[in-house]
Amino acid sequence: MALAKQIKPLKNPVSVTANLLLKGSTVYLKADGTWSDDIANSAIAHGREQETALLALANITEKTQYVVGAYSFDVKIIDGKATPLGMREIIRAKGIPTITPDGLTSKPEWQNQFTKSNASSQKI
């Protein structure tokens, strides 16, 4: 007699994330099947069936090549909104790089060039 595979319950609620194919930016699946760049707008699954439904919805938009790499991740709920638990997702939700390579600043590149103070030192 074959044993039915037992599905483990979720330890934490989950949300679904992916990356926009053309921009590469992080997005979160909303309950209506659209995507948002704000994790606070993401749909929250409290059980495996809900998680499976959200991933199936995300899979549809992956097939249209709108997003890539959809997966679920653990969240905690604060004031009814999803907040990431894992460090990777915290970093992705902030949308900022974790390092700044030597020689770069937080200013846009065009602001780093030809300022009044360094204009006379530029070699042409």
C-alpha cells in the first residue's frame, strides 16, 4: 500500500517575487495577478494551497516573458503588510546594492564628471 505524500504546512506566511525581464528590477505578485515594485502590495499566502495558487499565477506571467525567476519566500505580517524575513529578501526589497565598487559614489555618473572644481584638471 502506497503512503500518501504528506505536504508540510508553511512555517511562515509567504509572498512571491520575481524579476522584470526587461529591467531586471525586483517585483512582487499582487493578489490580482499584477506585479508591484513594493513588497507591501504583495499577496500573502498562509497555506500551501494558497502558495501553490500564487506560484501558478506567477508562472502564467513567466510564460508571457514579462517576469523571470518567480519563487516564494517567507514573510512576517506587520500592519497587514508583508515584510521579508530572510536577509536576501530584505536586500531585494530595499532595491539598493550591497556594495559600492572602488571609485564609485552614490551620485549618478554624469554628476561625477566635469564639475566646476575639477573642470580645470580634466585632460582632453
